[in-house]
Amino acid sequence: MISPLPPRARRPRLTTLITAGLVAAVLLSVFAVLGLVSHNARQKSEREARERLQQLSWQMRDTLNRVVLSAINDIKLVRELPQISNPRSPEEARKVLEALQKSSPDYAWIGLGHPDGKVYAATQGTLEGQDVSTRNWFNHGHDRYYASDYHPTTLLGKKLPGSADPWRFVDVAGPVTGADGQFRAVLCVQMSWNWARRLVQSLLPPGAQLNGVEIFVLRPDGTVILGPQGMEDTVIRSTSLTLAQSGTAGSVRESWADGKTYLTAYALTGEAEDRSNLSWTVLVRQPEAVALASAEQLQRPILLLGGLLAVLAGLISMLMARRLLAPLNALSADIENRLAAQDHSAPLPPIAQVDSFHEGQVLSQALAELVRKEESHLDSLRNLNERLETTVAQRTREIAGKAMLLERALAQEQSTQMLLQERAAELRAILDNAYDAFIALDPGGVVLDWNRQAEKLLGWSRAEVIGQPLAAMVLPPLLRRAYERDMRQLAENGGDTVLNRRIELTLHNRAGQELTVEVALAYVPRSSGHLFIAFLHDISERKSLFASMEAMALRDTLTGLPNRRALLVALNDAIQRANRLRQNCAVFFVDLDRFKQINDRYGHEEGDELLRQFAQRLRENVRKTDTVGRLAGDEFVVILENLQDDSAAQETADKLRPALLQPFKLKTTSVTLGASIGIAVHHPDDPHDIEMLLGRADRAMYQDKQLGKPQRIRR
């Protein structure tokens, strides 16, 4: 007799375990997400706040730099005007300065200080005649551009309209030189500090001040020159100031003197060792509590949402567990009853009871699948035997068909062999009558084939070259090694840079004469290796024609002199040689006086003859190393090189003038006319600018023509 099953301890139901586990998982997930989101939100808020503050600091820094640079550029432009570099009266200079002031409202005062220290001219006549020799802008602006720090000025402040705040200025000054390069005056622009205040208001976005964002501008000693109300003219010591003065830009979290923690972005204006820049420190700060307020506000809704999700998850999991486990519980109870009754012959419970979820469905289908597979295996064995017999019969028929195909292929191969022989004869006839020379080479460069055109072009018969290395016959000794290297590379990798392209080569024929040929090289793979075939076309006559046409394109057809295109190339080369040898070179711009009158009176043929004789006389009266060319019409250019100093160019011009004044004997008359000569000298340290050099010579020539006397060198 079988003893009954021992009593079992009471265990929690699976429904309860699933519900409790799902609720616990939801709560843990909520708290984990809360911590992660809070941490990431705080980091993101801090990173975004720092980026916003950094953008403000960089914008403030760049705008301060641009304002100072704009003032320097205005000085550079104005100093070039003749009314400033060489004024005839204070009124003339004052008009230019006041026009500049109108274009820039922040320019409170613009003045021109003479070397004696007194203001020569100023906007609205303010401070004219006053001694400014002790001012920093005057003392530092003699030889370079200078920008002074933010400062008050009593003398100018009294002259300007009243203001709620004391007048404060930033001075920007620079030297003024004359046409001879000598120092003439110091030009100063005093900008009122109001532009910096307006700049802060324009940079701060709407609502930024309500969020506690504040912008500071500090001197190198930490003095606040622009900042919130009540903090200007105070001294600040902070980590951000130290980092900014070290030359870096960024942001930092730090505590200020008021005991609060701020996110502070910092940047440094100007550039080191440049007196035309101002080394101010720009700080942009925001209270940390304000910057990170959005991250703190995010925690409460996350907690509320997490609690609600936990309650909903518990209810949903309990309902789903009861519904999903009901069939399994019924199946389990039925199995226990059958086991307790010892009825092993009874069938299993109906499979349909556990068809509501995947696991139950798998259990239900397992037994049916075993029976189905057994029957399937038996059917497969029967089918396999039948297919095997069918396959043997089919393979027998295929062997017979392939034997017939093989006989047909042999017959077709014999026909193809005869066709190939005919094609080979046709190809030989085509190659022998081809217009280009044909050469076939093995991978080592040995000639395998050679047509009749190759015999005519290079001089050797086909019988003489077969089996001979091509390089030894047609290439100069200096090119043979490079040819052998290239052939090895072609044999190894196919030579994509050369194959199927036309290249030019210089070869020697049997008589030793040089031939310029155009070569097309192709790579032909074969079963026993590969070969190269080359087609050669003689282009010697075409090259000679192109060279003649290129020479004609660089010559003036009337005088035979270099034309404008050739002159520009020659002048560029002359400037490069002058810079390399540290010597001067000069350009003469020569123009015939009264040439139009001669041309109109005696006709164009006589005018052309005059131009030819004038060109010949120019060539005869300069050195052989100098270049003479015709620019256009009656304008000629002479390029002189290897000049030790500027006087050498002037001496050449003085020698050239008498020769050009000698009478010109034309076909029907004899005329005497002079020439205007403009001189421009290029020194090794001058800019490499051909157009500027020709322009200087052209202007000097026109001054020579207008004044009717020799002009000196145009700088």
C-alpha cells in the first residue's frame, strides 16, 4: 500500500508574489530614475547655464575688441587723407574730423596733436591750441597705434554737455605721417563710456536681469569699471579673474564676497604685448540657485508620478496574475487529484484549458508535437527512398545528354580555331597598314612585334628588333633606368596612371635624331603571362607649331617687343629675383609726347614706323639684361634689375631722355618729340604686388607729362 503524501508547508500564492515583485520593481525604478534624472537635470542645467554665460562673456569680449579695432581702423583710414596728413588749415582738418564724429556717435572728441604737443584741430574746435604733451595718448601714439584704459577727464568733461554720470573715456590714438614717411601728428579718438553701458543692455536677453545675470568689466588690478549699480570702482578678487588673466576663457563655480555661490564665465579682451588692445577682464555671473532652479522643480512631479505608477502597477499585476494563472491552477489541481488516485492510465487534462498564454500553450502542444514528429519521420523515409530511385534515372539521362554536347563543342572548337587564324591574318594586315607605329613588348621590355610604320618612324626593320630590348635602341641613356623601373611597376600592379592614356616621350631613331612622339600603352593579359602594346604617333611638327604659336602670343606684332602678358611674367620673375638677392629693381613707364598729333597728321603707317623706331631706340639705350616691352599704344615699359640703390634707376632715366629726344626719320618726314618717364622702384621688403608697382610708375609718368620736367622715383 502506498503511503499518503506528507503534509506541505503553506507557501504564498504566485499571484501575491508577482504583484509584490512588480510593485517593488516599479518603486525601485522610480527612485532610480528620480536620482538619475535629478543628477542629469542638475548637470544639464549647470552646463546650459555655463554655456549661456560663456556666450555672453565672449560676445561682450568680442564687441569690446571690435569697438576698439573699429576706432583704430577709422584712424588708419582718416590718416591717409591729405586734409589730415598735410592740412592747409585747422578748418580743413576739422571738417574731416567732424564728419568722422557724425558717423560714430560714441566718438565724444577727435583731435589732431602736432609734434609740439598742442592740439592743431579738433571737433567743434574743442581744446584747439591746448597743450596735451603730457597725455598718454599723445606720448604713446607717435610710432604705433595705442588704446588707453577707461579714465575720467576733467578738461574735456567741462567742455561737453552735462551728464548724470561723470564723463569717462577710452582713448585710441595713432601716428600720422606725410607722403615722405615723416611723422606729422598724433590723431586721437576719445570714446565716451556710454557705449559700454548700452552694450551690456543690448547683450542681456529679456528677463536675464530678473534671473540674476550680471556683467562685469574689470581692469587688470580687479577694479570694476562696468558693473551692477553700487559695485563700480570697487576691487574684486576671485578665481574667475585669475583664470581670465592667465589667458584662458571658460566658466567656473565660485563663492563671491557676498557669501553666495555663483556660476561665473570669464574672458580676457585684447592680445598680449599689443598696446592697441585693452586687457580688460569680462565676468558674467548668475546665482547658482537661480541657474539650477529648473532641475530642483523637476523632482516633485517625478515623485508624484512614481507613486501613482506603483499603485496602478499593483492593481494591474494582481488582475493579470489571477487571469493568467487560473488555467494553470486548474491544470495543477487536476494533476494532483489524478496522482492521488493512482490512476496512471487516465489521459492528461484537456490541452485547451491552458491555451491562454505562451508557456501553457507550449506544455499543451509538447505531447501532440512528439506524435506528429514520429509520423513525419516515417513519411520522410518513404519519400526519400522514392526520390533516390527517381534521381538515379535522371542522372543517367543527364550523362547521355552531356556526351552529345561534348561532341558538338569539339566540332565548334575546330571552327573557332580556323576563325582565329583568319582574324590573326586580318589583324596583321591592319597593323602593317596602320598610320601609327605599333610595338608589342614582353614584361621585360623586349620587342615581340613591330609593324611597318614603326620601321619608317624609328629606322629598324622588324627582323632586326624582334627579341631586342626596346630601351637600348630608342631611349636616351638618362631615361633608360626610369623606363626599366616603370616597366617593373606596370608588370606588378598594372600602372593605372599610364595605361590607356596618351603620354608624350622623346625618342631617338636609328640615325640618332630626336623624335617627340605621343604614346598610348595598353596591358594585355594572356594565359602564359601578359604583354604590353604601344602605339606611337609622331608629334614633332605639332610641337614645333605650338611652340611657335606660344612665342607669337608673347610678342607685340608691331615692334617685336614682349607684350603685356609677357611683361607681367617678366616683372613677376624680376621681383622674385630682387627679393631673393636682396637688391632693388625698377619699372619705367614710358609714354610718347604728342604721338596722337603725329599719328593724325602723317597717318597710321608713319605712326607705326615711329613706334618701331622708338622701341628700337629704347632697346639700344638700356642694358642687355634689362627688359623692354610694349604695354599698349604708345606706352612702353622698361624693367631694370640688379640696382644697388634708387639713384641707379634715376641715372638710367637721365641717360635715356637725350637719346629719345633725337629726331626720328620716317618715310615722308622727320619728327622730334620727347617722352614722359615714370619711375617706380621695388625694394626687397616691399609687398609683392605687380599691379601696385605698375600703378606707381604710371602715376609718376603722368606727373612728368603734366609738369613737363623729369620726375623722381615714385614710392
